[in-house]
Amino acid sequence: MFQLPRPAGVPVRAALLLAAASVVIFLCTAALPGDAADVLGGGRATAEELARLRAEQGLDRPLPVRYLDWLSGVLTGEPGVSLITGRPVAELVAERAAVTLALAVAALALGLPLTTALAWAAVRGPRWARPAVNTLIVTGAALPQAVVAAALVAWLSTAWGAFPPVSMLPAGEPPWHRPDLLVLPVLTLALPTAAYGAALLRGAIADVVAQPYVRDAELRGLSPVTVLFRYVLPMVAAPATRLFAVLLGGLVAGTAVVEILFGLAGLGELLVTAISTRDVPVVQNVALLAAAVVVAGLLVADAAAPEAVRS
Amino acid sequence: MRRRTAGALAAWAGAAVLVALGGRALTGHDPAAVGATPWAGPEPGLPLGADGLGRDVLSRVLAGGQDLTLTALAAALTASALGVAGGLWAGWNRGRLSRAAAATADLLLALPLLLLALLAVVALPGPAAVIAGTVLGGTPLTLRVVADATAGARHAGYVEAALARGERGASVLMREVLPAHAGIIGADLAQRFVLSVQLAVALNVLGFGPAPPAPDWAAMLRENLPGLGLNPAATIVPALALAVLTGSFAALSHALTSRDGAP
């Protein structure tokens, strides 16, 4: 399921992947009907003013030159300036990274054990419970995030009054000062992620469980937990680390929906706002950052997967 | 037994799509008309109450699935058709070119689906971005599944018999290989549909869907979440509609794959 081709070394592949992502990102934003000059001109600028703005922004230069210009800016730490607020993109990103990081780390910390538990229950749980767990995994992975969010708010916030339904975290305040605001967003991210992850991990666990040494261990009377940690999990390490990378990728993009729904000012909200106001420098750099996180996840997965178990 | 389960699930999923597509015809009121008290609870004439602008929730639910379902169907069918065609070709001719196609597909898989769709929405209208995202992120998956199945069938008895009868490769693929893997392809198509609904819901929640007065299940979730304590039906009913739509296709896909013995 997670086999990626290995034509070159892992770092080379990661660099290629990131370069390809940067080209895709640049072409998508360059294909915008109208350009940055239209945004800056506010729709009322005359043709001469637009031409002057274009020359100022360097938009009259050919595409490859603009691409290389952006790339060298990213590599030297000066990726650009927001068209709307006039502030450096690096500053905007630094301000909002904490919220998104807190959401993603907490969702992974909750999601990974839950993934393992669900996958194990589907394969080795009590026989009567297995169909129910499988149904839970299949339908849970299919639910759109916004539906999970609505269900959680209805259950935990409205019916129990437990957590604020829409959080108003003051911009710039570290999210861990108000952990109660993060509970619903983190659950919204973690639950479908765990179901999706379990759907993928289930098969790998079933393969290992069918091995004779696992049946031996069970017949020797070892507890299910010991069997899981000592005999099963080490053998699924390779698919599980790739699974980690896939889930991380889903979370990186998925936080956008959660941040918008729950009113958190993170990177996803920054990206979505920038797309709707056509703030091209912000879109380019936040998207590239997201791609870089995904590629980093794949790198870690490749490095962590033991050579012998690679398929 | 399994076959009957899959048949029942297929009928159920088909009915869900028909209701989503045809619900608009059943609306008594204009779904965009304003008139009731904001967040009014259920009352005679307003079975599901009103939303924050005083619009009839029932009419909005009935009409709000059409665009989303049509977009998702178009996206799933496009991604699946491209993936099946590419997979049959790549699995039949295991050459350098088909390996290159598989490598490109893997490259696309490394980028998250929603990120691809968000980038597409920069340049394209919402529904087109859903189709683009599903094709970029879903076609590689279909391609891999179909290519593996086709490569496995390449030397199967029924294929060799057909080739020995003198049938051409293309006709063997269409008449023998494709029907033999209808279950896998159907399951994959259902999975693509689930993914594209998820993608459409995400984009519409983020505000890239139909323009505001138009009713849409996903946009209703965002609009009505703040009023959940006042009129729960305004959020819960569209959420249920989306859950039934995606859940029935996911269950259908699961039933089809487990019948074929695939994990």
C-alpha cells in the first residue's frame, strides 16, 4: 500500500518531490485570472497604474525568472511580503505556526494509539466485536471532517456544556494557555484519522497475526497486550511508519477545515484567507511549507523503516 | 450471502444519490427565501425550524445535496475512468513507460488530496477544483489497483485461452479482464466517490463552494454550527445527510472488496 519507488537515495527523492511540489504550487498561483497588480489596485486602478504596479512587483518578467526569484527568496529566508497586509510572510507564518503545530501534534498523539487499538480490535478483538469494529472503521474513515465536528459539538458542547463550541483564541496567544479550546478541534482531527489509519493498518496486522510464531506466543499463554507489543508491532513497523507519513499529510491539510470551523487563527486559516483574497505570496509559501512537512514525514518514514522489513 | 449484502448496499447507496439529486423537486418553499424567526425551532409549516437568517431548514436540506452530489459523481467517474484505462494499459504492458507512469502516480500520492484541491481552487471554480483534486489524488490509487489486477490476469487461463483463440489484446482486456474485475473496480469507484464528497465538503466548508444564498449541506454545517444550541436540526440534519451518503458508499465498497477476498 505504501510502496514508493526508490530510484535514488532517500534525500534525493525528497528534494525532487519538494521541487516538483514547488513547481505545481507556483504554476497554480501563476495561473490565477488577474494577478497581484489587480489585487493591489483594488479593481479601480487605471491601465497605467496597473502597468506601474506590475513593473514594481516584477510581474512583467517571464515565468521562469519569477519562479527562480521566489525559490531563491525561500532559500535565503526572505520568501515575500503579503499583498494585503504588507507584512513579511515569514512573520505571519511564525505568528500562527503554534496553533497548527499544537493541533497536529495533539491529534497525532491521540490518533496513533487509537489507530493501533482499532486495528488490533478489528483483527484480534473479541470475535463478537470484530464486525462492529470493522463497521466503525469503514464508516468513520468515510465521514467528512465537518460532519465529525458537528457531531462532537452537538454531543460534548451543546448537550453536556463541556467545551466552548467556537473558540476565540486571541491572535498571538500560545494555544496551550487555553487547552480547553483545543479539545474539540483535536478530537475532530484525531477520530477520522484513527479510523482511516486503522483501515490501512488492519491488513498488515492480520498478515503478521497469521504467522506461526504469533500463534505460538498465544498458545504459550502470553497476554494479548504482550503479544501485541513484543511480536506484532515490531513486525508492522515498516508499514506503520509510512502510515504515519500519510496521516501527517492528511492532518497538515485537514487542520484548515478545523481551524475555520472552530475559529482558530492557525496556518490553515491563513492559507484559506490568502486563497480567497488572492494573496499570492502567502498562498505560495504556506502551501510550500505544508508540502515540506509532508516530505519530511516521508523522509522520516523511510529512514525509520528497517531495511530488512521493507517490501 | 455476501453477494446479497453487496446488492442491498448498492440499492441503498443508489437511493441515497437519487434522494440527494432529486430532493430539490420536493421543496415547498424557495430554499433561499427569508421569512421565519431566526433559529426558530420546529413548528407547524417549518418541520425542521429555521436557520440564522430565518430560512426554512427543510427546504435547504432537500435542495442542498444536488450540486455537491453531482460534482462528486463527476469527479469520481472521471478519476475512476482514467485510472481504469491507465491501469489496464500499465498492467498489460509491464514496460519502462508503464513503470514511469506508476512512479508519477506515486509522486502525486505524496501530496495530500486537500492541499492539491486547495491549490486547484486558486485558479479554478470550486466544482472544477474538486474534480481536479480527485483526479490528481484518486486516479493514481485506481491505476495501481487495476494495474495489479491486470498484471495478475495476464497469464491466467481464461486470458491465455482467449489469446490462443486469436483475439486481440484490447478485446481480451475489454471482454475478459474488465468484467472479471468488476467487483474491484466497483469498490474502487465507490471509494473515489467517498473521497470526492469529503473533498467537496471540505472546500465548501472553507467557503469555496456555491455562493452564499444557494443551499448546500456542507455550507449549512458552517453557517448553522454557532446556532446549534438554538435549533440543533439546522446542523444535525445536513450532517446526517452527508453521513448517510458517504457511509453507504463506504459500506458498499467494503462489501465488494471483502467478497473478492482482497483486504
